[in-house]
Amino acid sequence: MRILEKQKNLVDFTLSSLLRRKGKNTALLVVYTFMIFLLASVMFFTGSIKKEAALVLEGAPEITVQRLVAGRHDLIPAAYLEAVREIRGVRSAAPRLWGYYYDFTSGANFTLMVDESLKDSPGVVHVGSGVLRTLMSPEHGTIPIKASDGSFHFFEIHHVFPAESDLVASDLVLMCEQDYRKVFSIPDGFATDLVLEVRNPKELTTIAGKITQLLPDTRPILRDEILRTYEAVFDWRGGVLVVILWGSVLAFVIFAWDKATGLSAEEKREIGVLKAVGWETSDVLVMKFWEGMIISLSSFLTGVVLAYLHVFFSSSVLFEPVLKGWSVLYPDFRLTPFIDGTQLAGLFFLTVVPYTVTTIVPSWRAAVIEPDSVMR
Amino acid sequence: MFERKSHRFFAWLGVGLVLMGFMGIHAAYRRNADTPMLRGKGQMVRRLALTDLCLFTDARYARNPVLADLNTPFQDCPLSLEHFPSGSLLPVPPHLGVHPAR
């Protein structure tokens, strides 16, 4: 109990001492909190979007086979489909028909894709909510598409994917094969690419090797590469944000370092007086420890809570311009919070601990010299 | 009860910790509530055999980075530099790098 009472007295004294230099310490607290808020926001955002991307893309095709002609992606003939089906270990292979469509009225790019479930519904499309947002008059329930021969086709919108699926379907326009071939004038017997399922996932690279041997003008892309791509995309983007913030982080480090390591004459005199009235060196150090803890712990807790509200309640409103780019159709998605305790602990040890330690060291130097020489 | 400064500080610290706790509870709740939505998105990816997320729609290689070639950003003209802004926010996919990781 006595120890607890002593610590409470020390905290009382430290808080009074901090309040005597109210302006300086409030400025430090605000900047420190803002810094932690920014870093934690980047951490929460990249962590959650990476996790969500990995979960969603678990169902991506195991192998996608593209045909390349003169280094460019080209249509793949149906004969290739038969050839890959013959490869031992391939469970199923299917053609995919998809392509890009630039809608000049809205200036947006759509992804037109064939959906097998619409094979008996010519003239009908299912669209992502982003497509509907860009239409000039969505109330008509139709979407005009200019075919490659210059003619216009009006498709009836029978279904709009909910906004929650924007991360994967914002720009999708699903239609039947017949309509798709009509719009792009793609002859029968050709597909955009092939998607494969294999019996044993351990054989993926072997099968990919067999495909390139059998069909040298093709390029197989594995699901693992898809997942790695998105891991890299979000690491990169988090990195870009950190680089943008780097200047402010550095300015804060200099500010905090200066504040924490360079004791002012007033602070030195205070330590001298405390020593003269009978405080032990250890008491002075504990008081300085509390000073560091009060500032850094308050900033850490406030910064982290504010970052959580920013990312998961306001859809990262501050980062939006960086993430949105110029895309007209950019999905308006809400992230599911995935908090990584290790990352949070990392942020704690990189912010709270160094600051607290740097406040103690100069105080120890001031506390070990004779009180009269410090006060003089 | 809060007449001493230390009491007020510890109360403030307590509030912060409780809020952090709420953060964890809220995250767990939202994860559970969002599971059907995430599963739905996963099923859509599986059904339509999608390879990419819809993050940028301004350029082909930004809409489908997984399916892009190294020359894609330059293919409109052999000497043209990539000019879409999203290119700065998307790194080259690892499997297209100088030493592709496979």
C-alpha cells in the first residue's frame, strides 16, 4: 500500500509539473497523438484490406492460361482448351470470355463478362453498383453499349450487385455469350483465356510447366501469384502512405528528441531543488519515467482509438484521395476490421518505449550531480 | 473520488484501455457480422472465376494487374511512358519482376 501511495504522490507531482509547462506539453501531446493516429491508420487500413483480399481471392482460379502473340495478350483458340484438358492432373478447364469496354458517355471503363447463368437471357445484363452510378439515366433500367461494328445495343438491367460486393464487382457487366460475341465481334471457337482446376494443389507448378511446354505461346498464372500480387499491392500502398508521412514522422522525432533529451534550465533547477529537499536519485528517475509514460501512453491510446474510428467508421476519409486515384468507378467499400495484435504491440514498442527511455536518460545525468551545482 | 490528479489520470488511462477493449469487441463483432458478406464475395469470385479486385478502372493493367504483361503500360506506343496515375499506386506484380518469384 505504501508503494502504491508513493507512486500516486509521484504521479500527482509529475502532473503538476507538466501542467506548469502547459503550452509546450499540450503541443507535444497533440503532435504525438496525431503521429500515432496516422501510423495506426495506415496499419489498420493495410492490415484489413490485405486480409480481406486474401479471403476473397481464395476462390480465384487455380491456374489462368493466357495466350500471348507478339508479347500481347490474345484470344485463345478452343483447340488449346482440349489440349490442357488432356494434361494429367487437370480436373477441369473452362474458357472465360471477358473484355474491357470504355463508356464514352461517362468516361468510365467497364468489364464485360459472360455469365453462364444468363445463357438463356439474351439482351439482359447484371451490373455492379459502380456501373449503375455512372449511367446518365439509370431510371430507364437499360444500359447502352456500342458494339465494335458501331451499332448500339440496349441491354436491360435485371440485377444490380449490392454495394458490399464492390471490391470485386463494381465495374462488372455480366451478359450471355451470344451478346458478348455480338458486342466485341469475337468469332465462335475463341475465348479470352482459360481457367483450370487441378486435382492436387502440390502439382500446380508441374502442371504450369507442362502447359508452357505443350503450348509455348501461352502463359499460366497461378493463384499463389494472384495472392502475392495483392499482398504486394497493399504493402506498396501502405509504404507510399508512410513515405508521404515520413517528413512529419521525422519532424516529430526531432521535436520529441529535443523535448525529451534536452532538459531546460527550469527542469534542471527543479531536479536540484528536489534533491536538496531530500529526494533520492531513484525518486527523480521514477518521476521522469511517469512523465514519459503520461505523455506517450495518453498519446498512444488516443491515437489508436482515433485511427480505428477513422479507418472503420469513416472509411479512411483522409486516405481516400490517395486510394481512389482517378477511377470513376472506384468501389465505395467498407472494410471489415482485422486487428493484428503483434502490429499494435510493435507500434507500442516503437513509440511509447523509446520516448519514455529518452526522458529518463538526461534526467539521470542531471540527478546524479550535486544539487547546488545544478541550482547555481 | 477524482480529487487527486493521479486519480483523474488513472481514470483517463482506464477509459483509454476500455475503449481499446471495445475496439477488440467491435472488430470481433464486425468480423462475425461480415462473414456472410465476405463469403458471398468469395463465392462470386469462384463462380465467375475472377482473378482481380476492382481497385482501379482507369487502365487495363491497373484493373487486372495479375493478368498484365511487363510491356502492358507501354504498349500503346513503344516509347510512351506510363501515364495513368494508378500506376504509381500499383507495384509491378511479383511474378512479372526482373527475377520473377515462382
